Amino acid sequence: MAKLTTRARKALPKKDFAGPGRSYPIPDKKHARLAKAMASKEVDAGRLSRGEERKIDARANRKLGKSGSARKAK
């Protein structure tokens, strides 16, 4: 995965972020998969709500070309 430098991150448009406040950058498919994994870990640690995780997953899925509303059961 190409490293996302500070300059490159700041240059990304709002649509290339999955989380609130320009968090979880998803400029490419690898970053989208990473955003989904990190959001899941943050929920497990109690630092992110399930609703926020679903929003992050939905935006990452769009970047990955996935459609539908497949929900994860936990």
C-alpha cells in the first residue's frame, strides 16, 4: 500500500474519507479495507458506535464497488 503522506491526506477531497472529521481516509481500495478493519476494532474497544461503524463500512463498500445492505451480525 502506498503511504499516505500528510500533504496527500490534506489534498484529498471530503468524499475520500469514511469517518467524521476527515477520519478514515479511503483514497483507494486498500485504504477502504483498512478503514473497515480499523472501525471494527474501534467498536470492540468501545471508542466507536455501531452506527458510526456502519457508516464507515458503507462508504468503504462504495469505494470497493460492493453494493447491498449486508449487515454484520454481532
